[in-house]
Amino acid sequence: MGNVVSYNRQLLSSTLIARPVFAALLLPVVGALTSQAALAACSGNNPAGTTLTSSQDLTGCSAADIYTNDGEIRVSLSGYAVRLDSGTLAAIVNNGTISNTNSFGLYIGTNASSSTDVGSIVNAGTITATNGIYVGPAAGSSATNVGTLTNSGSIVGSSYGIGVDNRGHIDTISNTGAITSASGQGVIVSGSVGTLNNSGTISTTGNAIVVYSASAIGTLNNSGLISGTITAAGNLLINGASSGMGTLTGSGGTVGTITITGGNLTFGTGNLLLNDNVKVASHTLANTGANLYVGTPVTITGAYTQSAGASLNVNVASGAVATGNIASDSGYGRLVVSGAATIASGSSVNLKSQSYAFASGQRFVVIRANATGTDYNETTLNYSADSFAGILSGAAVTSGSTKDLVVSLSGASTSPGATIPNAISSLGGLQSYSGHSDLQLLDLYNASRAIGSTAEANRAGEQLSPSASTSAAGAAATTTTFDMLSIVGSHIASL
């Protein structure tokens, strides 16, 4: 079975996602098993405290039967721990442990002549295997259908957690627990899934979710955490949390990647924190009604559209730091779009404080897009900034081949002034900056507008400029540690 992992990795490394046939690789082994134990009573249980060390074959059970494992099923076989290979079964319930260190944990397949149907699979325990749960056909044109797969426990697969093969179908997958793979894939779909609901965790160091060509996940509802790459060959709809936050991120909280090779990515509804770069090639990331949050620069390769009922929420962290390179900025979210960006009239752009003090005179570049075809409708958008009582406005500023959406704050009280000559000179020079293209200098400027006291102004101005003659631009270049940002952002108590 070692070829399964290498095959999947090779497949995912290609630009186009070909549709695999799991059965061609995996299933011939099943027929060669020599240590299967058919259950005498399909509706019976494996009680708590009982450990079975042979495979459990549920084939031949009736539509009314429910198999429940409250104990342990532990094997190390090139086949399965629990199998249903044909027929109809009401439910499979695991409250205990199913483990196969060599291949399938739970295998739901078909033989060449008949389909397999399972009303529900419920895992409240632990399933650990090379391939955690497999749903798909063995041969022929028969199909495998599962009504609901519910996980409130743990599914761990070194190759994949849940695999839905060609002609395999699951109406609904609902995960409130954990689906994990150390180096493989979380959920892999070469058949079809109607709805995937995740309010728990789907986490891998590789591919959290993969949808192959001619396959589909109808809707992905995420109010939990999806950590790892998301890859789909066709259109993908993702909804966020109705309360709380659904998070899309890379492994370990790093910036990840969502790649759609042959369709559009749509954010439909709910709250979504996007910590993934998005690649849609010649297609579009369309925010049709979601509250989209970004806390770091997010790159969109393709086009971006935002409908009137949607919002872009830019998190600004205390001590936000910019290096002058958009791709490596930290603590300050924005969208960087390679194609055109279109923001519909009536849409919202909100600045969200992460312990950051917003003040009059600050300016934020929230979207940078290709100038060709970009339309921000900047004068007809709704703007807000947390705990800021002044006026916010938007402007579209073109520089070369790019066009920026710049949000400016005005109308509220200005920051206290400095009293030390060096500080007066350096802060005065910095606060005369009226541009936006130098993002490093703009971050320093914005921080200077948030100074909360004369003592802070003196301290920040002194640190910003080593001498009274230092210019604002020079200060931005020489203050490499951005002490000023930390001072004014955090309002250090020792000042």
C-alpha cells in the first residue's frame, strides 16, 4: 500500500488536478485478505472493554442493522479494520477505537454487481489508519452512497482522513471534532459530497481539502479551522460562521494557499478570516455576501469582486510593521490583486483594531490591484474604523500599473504635540507626509497620528530621529526596529 501516498502526492503536485480512481490502486488488496471475521450478528455491538484483533466484515447485513463499536478494533493488515462491501446498512457507530496501522480504518465499498448504501456513519471515538474512512466502489459501474458522516471525535489518516472515490457519494459530512493527517490529506474527493460542514478542525501539513476534476463539494460551510492547502479543479463555494469566525489558514498558522484550477472561488455568507493566498488564474474570487477578514497581506492571483452585501475587514495590529514590501508586511491586512478588482456601490470596508489606536490623518491602503479594469466605486462605499468618531473616506489612487483603494481618517481630534526640539522636528516632518505609495513610511505616519500623550510624542520623536535635522523619509529608512510603532501602538506603561 505504499504506492497510495506517493501517487496522491505526485497527483497534487501537478498544475491540473486529474481525477484519480482510488479503486484501481487500493482495492485489489482487499480481495486478498486472509484474516477477516464476519460478524455473526450485524446489529450486535463490540462492547466497551473488548479488544478485537481481526477485521470486521459487515457485508450481508440488512437495512435495519446498526453496528456499534464501543471497544477497540486494532489490526495491522493490508486491508481494513471494518468493512461493508455490499448491501444496505442503517448505521455504523464508533464510540471506541478503530485502528489499522497498514491500510483502511473504515472501508465502505462495493463489489462489481451491487451498490452499497449506509444511512449514517457516526464517529465519536477515534479512527486511526493509513486511510481513515474510505467511501467508494470496488469495481464495475456500481455506486457507494452514504447519507451522513458525522465526526465529533478524531479521524487520523497518514495518507488521508476521509476519501470519497469515483462513484462514491456522501450527502453531508459534519465535523465538530478533528480530521488530521501529519503529512497527507484531510478530505479528498474524487466522487461527490453534497455539503461539508466544519465547525471543528481539519488540519494537515499538506492538503486539507482536495477536490479533483469531474468531482464536487456542493457547499463548504466553515465555522471552525481549516489548516492546510485547499485545492479544487472546479467552482468552490465557502461560507463562514454566522457567529464567531471561520478560519482558512496554512499549516501552523502560516499563510497558506487556496488554488482553484478551473473555476471561481466564492465566499457566500458568514464571517471568514482569510490567511491564505488565493490562486484562481483567469477566474475570480467573488465575495458575494461574506464578512471577509484579513490580518496580513493576502495575494489574489486573478480577479476580485465584492458585492453590495459583502464587507472587507482589515485587521490592524498593535505595533503593525511594514518592510516596504507588500508580500512581507505583518500586522496589517490588505488584498493584493494581480487582476482587476471591482467593489460594488454600497459595499463595506472596515478597519478593525487589534489594540491599534486609529486617529485623524491616518491612511490605509486596503486593496492594491491591477489598474486595468479596476473600479472601486470608492465614493459610494461604507467605511468604518473601530472606536473612531471622525470621518472616513476612500480614494482610488493610480500609480503606474496599479490602482490602490486608500481609506483616510479625518475630523477627530489630532494627537498631542511634542515639546522637545528634536521630537518636534522629526514628528513634524513625518506628519507632513501626504502620500501613500511608500507603505513603510505610511505605517510610521499612521502610528504617529495615534500618539496618546505629550510624553509619548517626545519619546517617539526622539527615537524616530537621532538628530533634529533628520527628515521624515530618512527617519523611515533608519528606524529599522520600528520602536516608534511599538510605543504608539501599545502605549507602553513605562513612558
